[in-house]
Amino acid sequence: MTLFFSIQSYVQFLWKSKNQHGVHSPFVFDLVTKCFYDRTSKPEYVLLKKYRNELLQNKSSIEVTDFGAGSRVFKSNIRPISKIAQTAGISTKRAELLYRITRYFQPDSILEIGTSLGLATSALSLGNPKATITTLEGCPETARIAQENFQKFQLKNIHLQNTEFKTFLKNHQPSTINRQLIYFDGNHSKSATLQYFELLLPTITNETIWIFDDIHWSAAMTEAWETIKKHPKVKVTIDTFQWGLVFFRSEQEKEHFTIRL
């Protein structure tokens, strides 16, 4: 993302965005007020912080196999684990929000496309310990570190698959489960994002929640987000600048929201 595009996108977001007072959909209003803007402390936040600190204190390096759009920060594929956690992992604020979203909707089945070191995965796991979580990671070394930490923190509902995303999604599509959440955080390119979107459309139900990370990462990713919004099966979208949330609730009129967090 160029600096100019980043600034321009964020200015446009601020111009369009609203808080709960500009939301007239009861479904979205409840989500914003009871989940997005829930400022109360949670005991699970302590565990999320411990998980993060475990990685930040890990000074060893791994060789990263990158199948995605590349890194803005790293010039070499030999990368310190602590630096990956610091710069490439989900932020503390976003991990807590992901935990709250998972707790709010209580999905039975969760698919995460892009495990990295498992910072977001741990938030999904703690949000609903009863959910079955499948998380996909293409890099063997990154997957190894994530798996070690899942075991260390006894996150037992996570099933990590070391695989290329497209290959897995073509051969192992998740079954259609009523309450399903998918977190797309694996390949920040327009073509890959739209390909995953199309591959997974047959699995949607009325209660499905999809979260796309970095929808304003580049002009191409913003184009992908606009294409997703226009799809006839998409009914409600929420743009939080970093994330785009998608809902397929057939009973609702098509509507798009831009919400400040």
C-alpha cells in the first residue's frame, strides 16, 4: 500500500463512517453496541496477552515461505519470530474484537484462512471453546510455531492444516453448518480474495459470518471488497476500515455500513 493510498483511503473512511447513532438496522445496532463497543474487561484478554508475549519474547528466527501478497516490512524470508508477532500479527485491539465477535455469534464451525503465528486463532478459540476451528497455514515453519503455542496454551479445539489455501478449499470444502464463521487473512490480493469468496459461497447459510482482513490494503483489495458487496447473495456488509464483515441474512434488505471502532 502506498502512503498516499493509505492516507486517502482512511480520510474517505472517516468521511463516510458512523457510530451506533447512524445505524437504523436493529441487527447491526445490537452488534455495534453490544459487541464492537463493549469496553468491559474480559478474563480471556489476559490469556490473549500471555499468548502474544510468548511470541514477542521468542528471539529465534524461522524461514518463512510466503504464498501471499508479500510483506511490507521484511526484505528477507529469514525472520525473527518476535518481529513477525510485532509487525505481521493481529493487533491486541483487533484480537480482542475478534474474540468478542466470536463470543457474540457463537459459531459452531470456524475456518481461518491464514494462521500465521496463531494470534487471531487464539482469539477465535477463546471466543467459543466449543467451536470446531480449522485454520490453514501455507508456511511449514510458521505452522510449527503456531501448533507449539496452541498446545502450550491448551487450545484444544484448533485443527491446523499446513497447506496451500486454494488446494485445501478445492478439495476439503467445509460442510454447510448453520452457524459458521470464516476469517479471511491469508492472501491480500484481489484475485485470491475473490477466488476464495467464490469457492466458499456454496457453504453459506443465513447465519454465516465472513470477515475479510485488510480490505483497504491496496487499491486492488478495495476493488475486491466492492465486488463482494455487489454480489446478490450478500445482504449486509460492515466496513471497519481494517476489516470487512459480510452477512447473508435473506430477511434483510441489502445495506452497507461504515462503522468507526
